[in-house]
Amino acid sequence: MYKVSVERKVERQITALHPSDQERVIESIDKLPQTFTKPKPSPHLKKLVGEPGAWRLRVGDVRILFYQNKQKNLLEIYKVGYRGGVY
């Protein structure tokens, strides 16, 4: 089972979101290890092209970007924001 790592800057990015989006993002981050390890993952989960080990999770208009670290069984969230400015 994977663990989730959230950097301090990501916590600030989450608090900058609209309150209803904050709740959905926090809920999605809590469920991320289960979502990521399902045999048939969510269609909202996609591997990013051009960055090895990078993934994105779509939560409405918000994107959660994270790296998969297989050696440490860790999902490292590095950016959260609205789709227009997160990439």
C-alpha cells in the first residue's frame, strides 16, 4: 500500500482553493492510495507525458499532480491547482 506525502507548499495551494474544492481535494488525497492501486484505476487518473513517474488526478476543475516513488511506496504530491495554471 502506498503512503501519501504532501509538501508544505502544497498545503498552502490547497488553502488557496475555493472551500468546496478544498473539501473534495482533501477527500481525494485521502483516497489516493486506494484509487491508485485498483486493478482498473479511475479514468480521472492519468500518467503525465514527458515526466517519468508523474501522474495527475482530476477533481472537477482542480488537478492534483504527484510522483510515484516505487522504491519507497510513496505518492509525493508536488502541485495542486486549477487546470488552467497547474501545468
